[in-house]
Amino acid sequence: MVRALALNCTLKPSPAASSTDKLAGEVLRALAEHGATGEQVRVVDFDVKPGVEADMGDGDEWPAIRAKILAADILVVCSPTWMGHMSSVAQRVLERLDAELSETDAAGRPVVEGKVAVTAVVGNEDGAHKITADIYQALADVGFSIPSQGGTYWNGEAMHTVDYQDLDETPQEVASATATLARNAVHLANLLNAEPYPSS
């Protein structure tokens, strides 16, 4: 069974409504159509300390989130767009994942190597393509594999205030991108589970 974890990097603590939450949920449902089970974690609800270590000490709640990442086959990093960039929460997630560069398995591979990563970005301003590229690069650097067309996003009309969560229905283009992401992510996860990368 393929397992997925969606890290919702909204700036809004629970239970506030969130466009990022909506798109993350759609991604998880699309993954479920291909047999993947999943859950969503709203990172801002946890005390994730700044730093680049797997555990930053007293009170740091990242280790519990990290354990969920290590137990998953697919990581979905979901971010809103703020001033053309990913949220500060998403940036912190990437900084904490930097610790995985020095964590290896018994075969000498990064512990996240063999895991798949995809992205979901929302915002009523430009920036989704750059955010996707930045997240892709960071995740690939630490060992995740990115499937073909592994990103989905929605940008609202520039200079307007309509959020993704305000839409009456999911735009067909977003639904199609999400469906493709899910199909390719589960396919790649199954391939990597059956045939891991070679040892170093």
C-alpha cells in the first residue's frame, strides 16, 4: 500500500479555512483513486523550531512530523503564495529537510531516497511556477524523486481577492493537473518500492 503525507504550509492555524487545505485535500483524494492512503498535517499547528537539524531540541515538534515523512512513500508539499514566494512555513519545512542530507540508510543512501515528492501551490497572485521550481530543487537535493508533471497549482486573477476556497467548483485545468500528478506519483512510488536506487 502506497502512503502519502501532505504538509499543508498555510500561515493559518487550525481550524481556520484555508485554500491550501482545500487543494491538499484534492491531491490526497486524487492519490486515493490510485490506491494511496494519506493524511494532511497543517505544519503551523506545530512548534517547528528554526534550524537544519533533524531535532532542534527541547519543544521541537518537527521530529514527529519527520517520522510521518519517513513512513510515507509520497510527500506532498503544499504552499500558498505570498508576495510571489512560498510561505515562510514552507521555507522552514525545506530548511528542516536539509538535515536529511546527512542521514543515510544501511546501504549509504539518503533516507528519503526512493520517496516521491510533489507540490501543490495556491494564490491570487503570480508565483506558482517559481515556488514549484524552488520546492522541486530543494526536495531533489535531499533525495526525493519528482515524477513527470508532479505539480498542481491555481493562480487567481491578478489584483483580485478571490481565493481558491471561494470557488464554487474546481477549475477543469486544476483538476486535470491534480489527476496527472496523482497518477504519476503513485506509479513512480510503486516502481521505486519494487526497484530501489542502487547503494552508494
